[in-house]
Amino acid sequence: MSRKAFRIIKPEIRILGVDDGKFTPHTKGNVLIVGVVLRGGSSIDGVIHTFVAIDGMDATEKIAEMIKASRHYRQLRVIMLNGITFGGFNIVDIKKLNSLTNLPIMALTRAKPDLQSIHDALEHVSEAEERWRMVLEAGEINEIICKGAKLYMGLAGIDLADALQVVELTATRGCLPEPLRIAHLVASGITS
């Protein structure tokens, strides 16, 4: 069964918001990744976590493992990522994450990605070409307006119309969807 297309976005759709905790850039070690399961934009059903290497290459697989091991996995319908970089330049391949989880992926950010700056910064980490490929293969960066503010979104396994419905349903307290806002609060609170 494919979960790629929706006809109607139900008000209590289960969405996982994923963000990383605070970390010291350019160091060795791991960073906390937190996933918060929300029902629509209002009710928290659970919190899950994993760790990825700072500036590593394991974010896609570790996040997929976290999702698939969760007791919430079978009820999830969408994954929202706070961008595609975690723990510095540990980049999530959103198409691969979509394939590994069979769930639509929405990577959102408030700041428009500056591809030239990202490309330049990647020159300072290992496997720069592979990381750059993942950035480019994330696809088109869609600019949307939500509650008067701009958001930028990369998509895998979901079309723009459905993604816009999901954002509209979950952005209840501001322009940032609640699954991402709460995942950010939890991850930051634990690691501060």
C-alpha cells in the first residue's frame, strides 16, 4: 500500500516532527534527534529519539530506524523534518528516507536555503560530493506563505497541494507547524 497520495487530510492525521538538539559545531560526538508524534496540530501522542554523529553520514538511516522501531510507526502518515541537515552537516537524503519508511517527507525551514553557501561549507567536511548530491536531490525548494510568513519546503513522496493542507492543519500557533515547533522545544530543552 502506498502512502504517497491523500484525498483528504484528516484533522487527526498522525505526523512526526523531527529536530536535533543543541551541539558544539566541529566537534566529535553525537547529537540528540527528537521526534514528536502529533495528532493534527494539537495533541501529542508520543516522543521518540535517537542520536546521529555530528557532521556524520548516518542521519538518514538512524532517523529511519527510529521511526520504524516506534510503536507509532503504523499510525504515522507524514514525517516533517526541520530542514535536511542535522548535527551540522549530517544530511538527510529525503528521497531515501521516504523509500525506507514508505512515508511522505516534508523538510521545512524558515530561512531560504543558500545553496552556494551550503556548497562552500561542504568543502570543509568529508564526503563533500556525496553530501552535495543529497542536497541537490532533495529537489525543488517550494516557497510557501503560512500565516503571513514565508516557509521553504522540500518534498519527497507527497505533492505540494497535500503538503500545503498538512501545513495549514498543523500551523496552529504560528507559521511553523506544531510537530516541528514542539520537536524543537523538546530537543533544545533536553540539550541546553
